[in-house]
Amino acid sequence: MKFLDIKTPIVKASDYNFVGQKSNLVLDMCLNLNANTYIFGEMGKKYANPDLFNSNGISLYFQNYKHPMYTQINGNFLLNMSVIDLLFNEEPNSYDILMSGNKSKIN
């Protein structure tokens, strides 16, 4: 997280009593954790209720992730490796590479 400049604290869902299903469950998590933004994957559009989030002051983003290419030291580029591969191959540029081409759409 340090190398990717991620400062968001990590919590365990098992430490909370979140309730609901699908969009309502995510909303309950956001409310309990005092979130003001939530990033869904592209498929979240199929079940998210944007009006419910907006009425609770939570902005939504739907990310259509595009896997970036980067230099790997051993042969042809292998897609879908872990972030550890990225860090070992491109450490100082990892954050910029990871975020390249991954613009989130505001709802």
C-alpha cells in the first residue's frame, strides 16, 4: 500500500454487523464506515441503486477496468498478474501505470 500511495485504512467486515443484500448491503457498509464515495466495478450498474446512495450523500463511480501493459523482465507480457508483479517490474511508476486508462465515471 505504501508503494502505491494508498492511505485508506483496512478494516474487516467481520468486525461489523452489516445488513442487507446487494445495493443495500453496500450502502450499509458505506454508512457505517462514514464513506462519502463508493467505487463499483462496471457490473455494479446491474444492481446498484444510485438514488439511494445519492440521497445518503454518497457519490458513486462505476469503473470499467482496463488492464495496463508494462515492462516485464521475462519475455512476452503476461496479463492478469498480481500487483506484486507490477511493483517488482515497475516500482517507481506502479501507481501511474495501475491507474492509466482507468477513468471512473461519476454517476
